[in-house]
Amino acid sequence: MSKRVVITGLGIWSCIGNNIQSVKENLEHGYTGIIYDCRRKNKLNSCLCGNVPTPESSNLVDRHWRIMMSEDSAYAYMAVSQALQHSNLTDEYRNKNGVGLVWGNDGNSHLAHAHRIMAKERNSYMLGVYQPIYTSMSKILLNSIFNLRGSSFNISAACASGAHAIGLGYFFIKNNIENVIVAGASMETNSFFAESFDVLGATSLRNSDPTHASRPFDRDRDGMVPSGGAAALVLEEYEHAKARGANIIAEVCGYGFSSNGIEDISAPSADAEYIAMKRALDDAGIKPEEVDYVNAHGTSTIAGDIEEAKALTRLFVPSSPSSLSSLSSPSSSSSLSSLSSLSRPFISSTKSMTGHENWMAGASEAVYSIIMMQNNFVAPNINLENVIDEAKYLNIARKTIYTPINTVLSNSSGMGGTNSALVFRKI
Amino acid sequence: MTKQEIIDKTNLFLVEEYEKQPEQLKPEARFREDLDLNSLDYMDLMVTVKRNFGIMPAPQEMNLVVTLGDFYDFIESKLNEPDTQTDEQQ
């Protein structure tokens, strides 16, 4: 029999705040965490990035772990610390009980650093033994530092890593395999990955106007802004959480995924994104009209926003002309009258404020969505001035909207065509 | 390099890079038990030795070091080996 999965702890380290309260305030007021990084000048076309604070972990983490930490591991440590504390999963509890860990990450810059050392020194000893070259380095350290003794998996799925980590953690608990799992993701913010996106032409060139650079679904968007940090959620079996008196924040009730399966690894696919969302809603046992808010993937890239807008329109506005034309058997009884006023769900991309948090995005956006659900507001999709045609039937929130939110859908997609959708519900 | 220079240089990197307290750095202090240096630290110390003294000890040589005093003596003997070439001499 399937188990119910609830969230009993949240942790966040991001460019819009490094605790739940500050993130809540910045989401509510539509403040951006995006800056111009002058260190990237004359090297990268785009010098824009999320301004993520460097954690001061020297007094918190033993040197043997600390020197193995990649940049994102330090963010991960801070986020997981918060989530465990929030959930009251004490050292004593973790030592007595198996707590799992499913962590999203798809690489860090130390591999490139190690290559540079080898090219110069031509002696493997000079690498030192603490080079954090593993993609799973943050997961390895989190397991050791926090004595997590259950499942131990790193999920690498590009910019959907964090979302899939939550989804798979949810599956483990739902299927009665584990009771408590820490799920989340982390992403470094140095220029290494920014270089990779820069060379693809995927980044915004609005260097002179950082706060308006990330503008998902806007006609004048010109690319994403690389960002990062870490986000963590404690997932727990419902009865288990009740029995130990945990603070139950929300329920994870749906997860859907799909892969584009097309030749172009960077091309998004409305069809595949639609399938992921539909599967998540089916898993949750709810209809599209029951969704109050969608946290869109909305990266502010040219192609990505168009395809996601098409998928969202097909799912949530099935009577729109574009949705009807995409269906093989359009329902002639569908009425266009409902399109005269936009209704539920409200939609926004918090990447308009955070930039694209890449590996971490699916986890952080789950945290942002749950914060909104707890406080009954929809964070604005800032910088949306002229909505793209493909999104014209969608109810994208341009300003903060105060409204009850009971059910949330959060979308994520990654390079190579991996799509994820998660459904959260108030409890 | 004099023995005192070796001691000073070693103690400096143990404080600055390995975060040991100066009062811990007595010749009789044992690397593993007293200074909390594990097997990975031993490997890392080889790189530190190379950077500070210009010589690269073999792992099996490092494994014979038990106390800090042993380490000072080991560096001194390596530097005084007739066929040892440091980075500076190269």
C-alpha cells in the first residue's frame, strides 16, 4: 500500500536569502539576487550571476571534511543543516535511525582544476588527495558529516537534478522503502559553468542592467543568468512524522518525468514537458483545474520559454486555439469564451529573481513554492513587460498576488531533454 | 637549510594549513594520535613537503614517520642525501 509523503524540514542557501524568512520576504517583494560580476569582464560575454554568499563554515565543519568541500558542498552543508534543524532530526535520532539522502548535482569545477594541475606538474601526487572531483562529492560529504545511513544516491540530470532527487526520494517513501529522506541539490556559482553556458550563447547579455536581465516569458528576453546555491527538504512518511511530533509543512503528492528523446540535446520539447506534468497530476490524482500555482521552469532562454508556454497552455488552457491545434482529436465543444479572462492557475518563474540555479533549481523552486503556499502568496514573474505569444493565454503573475494556495506544480527541465514535475499540497 | 629552519617551516604549515595549535607542536607529538592526521593527510603532506622543501618523499618513507620529531629528522636527512636535488637546485 502506498504511503503518504510529507515535508517536515526546509533549508535554503541562495542569492535571494540564506534562511526561510529572508527568502520569503524577497519572494514576496520581488527582489532580485542577480548582479554584474566584474571579475568576469573581458573573459565572458555575460558577466551576470546570482550573488550567493560564501558560507562561513570554518567553525562548523571539521577540517578533514572542509578541505574536501567543493563550493557547492559548502552551500549544501548550510542548507541541510537548516533542514535537519527545522525537522528536529537530531544527532541522536540520526545515529539511531537510517535517514536517507538523495542529492542532485551534475558536476563541479574541480575536475577542470585537477586537469590544470596535472598539465603543469605532470605528477599525480601534486593533485593532493582532497580534490573533490566526484560529481557526488556533496552527497559523499553530507552522508559523512550528518551520519545519514539510509539510501545514498546522487542524481545527475542537469538542470532537473534537484527535482528528480525530490521525486525519487518521494518514490522511496511512497513505496515503503524508507521513512525519512533528505532530498535536495546544490550548484556552484563560480565562473566555470557560466563559461560553458556562455559559449553556447545561452546567457543574457544585459550586462548593463542586471536586475532586468532574467525575464522569463518576456518578448525581449535574451538568455538565462547562471546562479546557484543549495536547497534541502526533509521528506518523511506521514504516520512516522505524526508519531514523532514533527512539524508537517506540506505533502508531496505527485511526481512525473519524461525525456525528449530527440536528436538536438539542447532543444526543449513541449510534448515531453506536457507528459511530465500530466504524469505528475495523474500520480497526485488531481485535475489541472485543481492546481492553484505553477512554478514554471522559465529560464528566460528563447526556445525554453516558448516550449514550456506551449506545454502549460495545452495542459491548463485546453480550449485555446493553440491547444486545440495540437490535439489529434480536438473537442469541438470547447468554448473560447473562457479565454476572455485568465484564471487559475497562477504561474510565475522565480528564475526572474534568482537566475537559473541549474542543478539546484528543482529543489530550490520546491522550497520557494512551499514558502508561497505556507504564506498564501504568488511571487511575481518580475521583468515581464510584453508576454510572448505562446504564453498569452497563461495567467502569469506580474506582481505579487495574495491568494490561498493549496496545490502547487513545480516544473524543471534539463539539458539532454530530462523533464520533471512535482506536485505539492497543503496539509 | 638548518634544523631550526626545517622546524619553523614545518610548524608554520601545520598551523596555517593543517589548523594545528602551536602548543600541540612538540617533537614527541604523534601524527595520528596527537595531531589527528589520518592516512589521507599523510598523502597530502607529501605535496606540502614538495611545496615547502622542494623534495618529494615516497609514500612508504612517509609511513615510517610517527612523531613530529621523526618528521623533522626525516626532512633533514632527505635534504642532506648526497644525490638529493631540490626544486631550487634544479
